[in-house]
Amino acid sequence: MNKKLFLVVVSCLLFLTACGSSKKSTTSEKTASKSADEKFIVSGYKLGEIPPIPTPEIKGLGLVEKPDAKLTVDMTKSLSSVEGITITPVRIKNGQVTSGDATAQTGENGDGQYNDDEKTLQTDGNGAGQYTDGNITIQRGPDGSGQYSDVKNQISMQVVSDGSGQFSNTKDGITLQVTSDGEGSYTNKQKDQSIIVADGKVRYKHGNILIVNNGDGSGSYTDSSKSLIIKNDGKGTATITLGSETKKVEAKALEAPSKLPKLKMVPAIPAIEVNTIKITLDAGVLFDVDKYNIRKDAQKVLNDLASILKKADIKSFQIDGHTDSDASEEHNQTLSENRANSVKKYLASQGVSATITTKGYGESKPVATNKTAEGKQKNRRVEILIPTT
């Protein structure tokens, strides 16, 4: 090799080495930047993103648990105190899930009277009438307005035809006062939650977390336990403060906040029996965005669930994965399957020996609209269906 050719080869090698070093440096910088951003992020959300304020749901009317059930809602109450986890008594028959506001028909035309040692029913066939069984008392008008009282579960409700009224569940520390336009207040002492809706603004507090949505695209998120504050100006910018550190990032304006739910009409029929406990876990509690590995801070929840399942000696149950409609159907189907299987594997690793079936439904079974951030959040979920008998 002549001297000139040798110098050319050496120059090329030096250039390629420099490029490789530059790429490694860039990758390293990106990794370091991502790692540095993690402390500014709300778990399960993107940098600068403020979680949507959840809409409270009033459940439990018209369902009674078997006193000798292996698993009851009371056994799982410790889980329901965690943000993003909901415990619901349901009845499953022929593959159909019936939840707390279910109704049933009595008689061919629905009218008439019925009396026995336990209950009395009077109805005119259009849903109006009276019912009592010594525990539950219902007085209902033809438009669904009226009063409902459940002595055992300490639930009472007064509702008018426009959905306004009052609801109280003393046993679980839940109260709701709502006007016909969705303003009012909600409290859940068990979860340390409160929501106030007034003049188009919503204020949500849960333990150390305070979220304010001003209704004009602006709002804030505060976690006093971490000294983390996110302020969205509604014009494309979020300012994040963590202790003495501050950074600004691009951020979409907040969606218009949801109002309080109007009360459902008074149920017209007696209670039906619970045969399943449905545990709904917000995917944001278990997984990072678009991932299916169980997050470390979610392990305690699943550990507690595993202990409950082992103590109740549950022999079999089902885990279903669901997603929102972002990304392709194929991607969402795979993600939902992987997430259900991840939960199954983790519970098995904690000594749960029950037969566990899993199924991924992708985006095919939404429980809310996919047109809003709050709706998408509800659709990104894992449901665990556990027989009570």
C-alpha cells in the first residue's frame, strides 16, 4: 500500500469512529434526558400531561350479596381505596354481565300486587309503585323519580325526573348532591376524594393530589407529597415545577371537564343476587403508556389482590384486557392480550394457584367514548371477574 492510499484509509477509519462515537453520545444523551424527565411525569401519563378528572359513578342499587359467599366486596375494600381501581358486585348469566342498576320484570303486564312473608309489591305496570322487603324500600313515580332506601347497605337516594337530587352511602362514606345541569359536590371519604363543580370549573382532590380544570383549556395538577406542580396555560404550554426545578414543555389544552353525573332513576324492582365480583383496574395504574410490563409501584396492589384470592380459596377466575381506540385494531388486540397475561403471570408468581383464563378484547368493548381523554382512560382497563361462590 502506497503512502497516499494509507493516509486515505486512516482518514476514513477516523471519520467512521467519530460518527459512531457521535451516535453513541446522542443516544446516551437521549436516554439521560428521558431518565431526567421521569421525575417530572405523572405515572401513566406523558411529560406535561395532566390526568383528566374522573367522573364519579354511583353503583350498588338493586344488588344483594350472598351472606355465605367466599368472596365479598368488603374483602376487597382495601383495593378500592387505590386511585384507578373500582370494585363492583355483578351478576353474570349466560355470559352477560348485569351490574348495579339492573331491573327485572314482574308479571306478564307488569301490573298487580304481590305479598308474602318477606316482601310487598304494588305496581301499575309502568314502573311506578311501591316495594318493600324490610330492608329495601322503593317509592317510584312513572317518570323514575322518587325515593330509594337500603337499610342494610346504608344507602338512600332522592331523585327528580331531571336527574337532580341527593345520594348517600353512609357505609362507604359517599355523598352526591347534583343539580339538573350537573353542578354540585361529591365526596368519598373511604378514598379521600372530593369533587366540586361550579361555574364551569371542576376541583378534584384525592389525598395529596389536587387537580383543577378551569373549563377554558387551562388548569393545574399538584402532588404535595412530591412537591410536583403542573400548570397548563391552555395555550399550548405546561410549566412543571418539582421543588426548586422548573421546566416548560409543549402541552395540549385541557379538555372541557365533565360535570357530575345525574342520578339514575329509582329502580322499580327488588334486588337481584350477586354471583361475581368485578375488579376494574385503570391500565395507567398497572402499566406505562403503551406497555404491558407491570410497573413496580403497581405490585403492591396485585400483591394485596393475590393475598385476598388465596385467603378466599378462589378456584378459578377470568382476566380481561381492554384498550382505547388509539393505534390500529391489531396493535390494540395484541396489547390487551399481553396486559391480561402479564397480570396472570404476576398473580401466579405470588402463589395464586387458581385456574386463570385470560382474554384480550382490544378496543371492541368500550365502556365510554373514545373521543375524550377521560373516556379513553376508562376504556384502557383490565377487568378481573371473580366468582363469589
